[in-house]
Amino acid sequence: MIAVDPRLSVAPMLDYTDRHARYLLRLLTRHTTLYTEMVVDQA
């Protein structure tokens, strides 16, 4: 029998995954792992 992993992780996309997108994804399911995007800093 094949084991099924039910986890769903959503990776951030630069300039797309903002707080509104994360809120929408959280409305769809509470069992998804959401990551925030890294902020690009000028060095």
C-alpha cells in the first residue's frame, strides 16, 4: 500500500504572496503551512 502524505505547504512568490493572498489561502484551509516571503534589503 502506498503511504499518502496529506501535508500541503505554500511557498511564497516574490511580489505576489502578500498578506491578502495568505488570508485567502487561510480561508481555503486551516491545515496548510504558509510561509512568508523574504524581504530584499539593499546592502
